Amino acid sequence: MLEAVQATLSNLQLDYLDLYLIHFPVSFKNGVLEATSQSQMENIPLEETWAAMEELVNKGLVRNIGVSNFSIDNIRTVLASATIPIAVNQ
């Protein structure tokens, strides 16, 4: 995730992003651009993904973090371990 944000910042010639979202509560295997089957997805806990998002905030690369397309249960899972609250639920 860190490399992706750094590439985006470089491409946009920015020092930080105002908002960064987890678009879907699933993780694609490395190199997969659009997963169409379970075999193309990895089982990474949402808590780990959110912790990585929080690290982007702590490094000053992102100001706010949020989610998109999350169920209520997904949001509860994130909030149970979050040290930085969800700024946006799209």
C-alpha cells in the first residue's frame, strides 16, 4: 500500500493526499487488476488493511482515511481495532 501511495503522489506531483479510501473490503492477489473469482483474492483481515491505512496517516502521506462499499459488519470490524476513526463512508 505504501508503494502505491508513493507512486500516486509522484504521478500527481503532490506531497500528500487529502483522502484515501479502501474501495472494497477485499484484497486482490498481487498483479490482479480485477478479481472475478475467489482464487484471485487473498484473505487479508480488514484490521490489517486499516492498520496500513493508519500508517499512511502517521507518515503524513494521507490526511484522512475512509471506506467505500463496506457493510455495517465490515465497518464494525474496522472500528473495533482503529486508532484513527473512519473519516468517510462512501
